[in-house]
Amino acid sequence: MTGTTRSSNGLDDRRKRLLFRCWHRGTREMDLILGRFADAEIGILADLELKQLEDLVGLEDPELYPAFVGDTQLDEQYRTPLFERIKLFRNLDKPL
């Protein structure tokens, strides 16, 4: 997969921006982690989860990627249930 498979049609502006930002991180690995999650979940995230995703997207890839692969931990404010959902999604979404 090289990019989003989800159309932004029908999404509000906030979700459209987040979907774009998840797929345009700067590193391919992070595009795939956050972009695939956003494709699957952006339409059903609650307001609190959208805020948590916005906070995660605001972090730099060198800080965020190691936390997703288990090499480091993020500051406590970022270790939310949404962060754990993304990590779980990443593990479930890996090619066999």
C-alpha cells in the first residue's frame, strides 16, 4: 500500500486534516502506522480521541516511532487508550 485507501468525502474538516497529516508524516514507516489506522478509524473517533490523535501527530517521528515499536516510552500524557489502540492496530495490520 502506498497511500490512503479512504476518501475524505463526508468527513468534517478536522478529520480531513488529521487523515492528511497521518499519511504525510515525513517517514514512510510512520505514514503506514498512522495512515492505515486513520483510514480504518477516523470516521468513528470521538472528540477526545481526535484530540489525542492530534497530540500524537504533533510529535516528531524520531520520538513517536520508537514508542510504537516498543523501544521507548512516550511521556505519560501521550500514553492514552488511543495510543494503545494504534499500537494494537499496527500489530494486527502487519502483513503475514
